[in-house]
Amino acid sequence: MVSKKLSHIKELLAEKDYRFTPQREAILHVIVECQHSHLTADEIYRKTKEAYPEIGIATVYRTLEIFETLGIIHKFQFSEERALYEFNPGYHKHYHHHVICLRCGSISEFNEDLLEDIEDAIARSTGFSIVDHSLAIYGYCTTCQEQQEQTDSGNPAKPADLDEE
Amino acid sequence: MVSKKLSHIKELLAEKDYRFTPQREAILHVIVECQHSHLTADEIYRKTKEAYPEIGIATVYRTLEIFETLGIIHKFQFSEERALYEFNPGYHKHYHHHVICLRCGSISEFNEDLLEDIEDAIARSTGFSIVDHSLAIYGYCTTCQEQQEQTDSGNPAKPADLDEE
DNA sequence: GTTACTGCAAACACTTTGCACAGCT
DNA sequence: AGCTGTGCAAAGTGTTTGCAGTAAC
């Protein structure tokens, strides 16, 4: 299954005359392994460094850009902070429905297409040809709600900045 | 009406021991005048400079931050590029439904709450306490669709970078 | 008279780029 | 052999901060 993905990705790269270098393979490995997390470029850099210590941050950014144009990963920008990257297992159109806790920073995802009706309504009323959409829901997760009840000045459930795993 | 807004804003500032300086007034003026556009910090800076040439960019950023915490303006981050700011006339909870053309960069808005049902469904299934949400729809506006049909390599309807009004 | 605010410039964080060398194919 | 990819360091961009002077309250 992973090897099927791998050969498909090699093809995708080859189609555009991109090479499948060990650096790109190492980065891909990190992204696939952490496919349920949203990683920053720096996190990907540091994790890739474990397997490939010589790698440079510039290579990571260049690779992520290529992977994004090929649809291998998705890039998100929820706030003014750094972008987050995530593996896109199916290479298909991806609905970005994210539920973000304002206290602990955790991000959960909904992949169902909840917005078909809304898209249709907007397309009809504006003539817009819709390609994609992005929905972010902000609030408080159950854990943080509980903690907030207990100690109104307490600490978040998880540190908002998940710098290290 | 504007004066009513103004006194209300003065109150909001005073409540938090913020002062109503001429710089803040000038910035507010720009934001209210352009309340149907999404302005970058730099655009606000340059427009404010017309009325108040001595102003510095740092003051603009500091003022925008204060205005945002008071709910006077809203700040958006659609991409990795700079943030956009917009006046929030009602100071109420604001639904950010933006329709963004991928070709000319124009941004239109829907202020109806299209997502109540979806919010309810997510709250029920996850226990999340939802505070706000942000929806961005990406596609092509009618003008750009027409232009794309005519000349498949033509120019966008409007420059994507609206540096000057 | 306090205290918050300002403008400047320097610092900042994240990301991109120029360059000479290395390595696929 | 040729062209793409790499690592480094330097540059770039948008935003924030330290500081000494200034102005609102």
C-alpha cells in the first residue's frame, strides 16, 4: 500500500521531470508517517534530519512546494503563524474542514463534504465557478472546556505550541 | 451615524485605558471609509499617511491589534501573504464567508450565517463549544471565466495585487 | 504629573533565492 | 555530459519590539 503510493508519487514527479532524490524520499517518509498531524515546515525539517542529517531547510521548502503543486500534500494557513502541511493520501479534491481549539491549539478534521448545498447556492447566486473551499471552525474542545470549568485560570489541556512531538 | 460610531469607539478604548490619539483617529477614518474593501496593513499605513504624514508603520500595526481585540475590526489571513483588515460595523459576532477569485484576486463577502446547521452538527458530534468560523470559497468570478474563454492565455480582469486603489 | 503612545530603527520569524558544487539519468 | 537538485548563507517579506522622547488624560 505504501509502496503503491511510492511508485505513484515517483511517476508524478517523473511526469514533470522532477527527480526522486533521497532527500525527497526522506521528506515524503516523514509526511506519510505523520499523515494525521499537521506539521510545520520546521517540524518536517527536524524530523527529516533524524534520517538524513545533511538536509537543509531550503530543500524542505523547495520539496514541499513541489509536493503541493503535484497534489501530494496540502498546505494550510490558519493564522498569521507558519503554514501547516499534511499528506493528501488520495490526491483527490480535498475539503479542508478544520476544527481548531482556541485554548490548546489542537486541530481535528472533517473530510465529508458538508458544504455541497452552500457551494451550489453561492455558485447559483454569483455565477462563480467554485474550485475548492476551506472551512475553519474555532471554539473550545471538550478537554479544555472541562479544564476551564475546574480552574478558570488553569493551563491548557496541551501546550498550544507543539514544537516537539 | 459615523459620530455615533465614533463616540462608541472612544468608549470602547477608554474602558480599557486606551487613549484616542489623532493617529488612531486617522487610522479609524481610513478603515471606516474603506469598509467595503479588505485592506492590508501597508495600504492602511499609506492611506493614513495622506492625512497624517508623520505616522509610522509600527503605530499602524499596534493600533490594528488594539482595534482587533476590541472587535472594531476583523483580521483575515487567506494565504501565506499579508493579513487583511476590515471594519466590523456592528461589533457583533461576524461570519466570515469570503468568495475569492483565483485569477483576479477579488474578494466578495456573504454575511448571512450559512453554516448554522453545520455548526450544530459539529458541536453535537464532537462536544466542541463553537465560538466562530471562517469559510473561504475559491474559484473563478464571472468576469474571469469570460476572459478565460476568450483568450486562454489572457490577462486577469483586475490585477491580483491591488497595491493602489 | 502620570501613564500610555509615538516614530524610528533594529530585531524577528518564516520563507525564498543565488551560487557553486554534487548527483541523477 | 547535461541538467536538476542540494546545502549554505544571505536576502526578502511582513510584523513586532526596545527605546527615548511626546502627548493624552
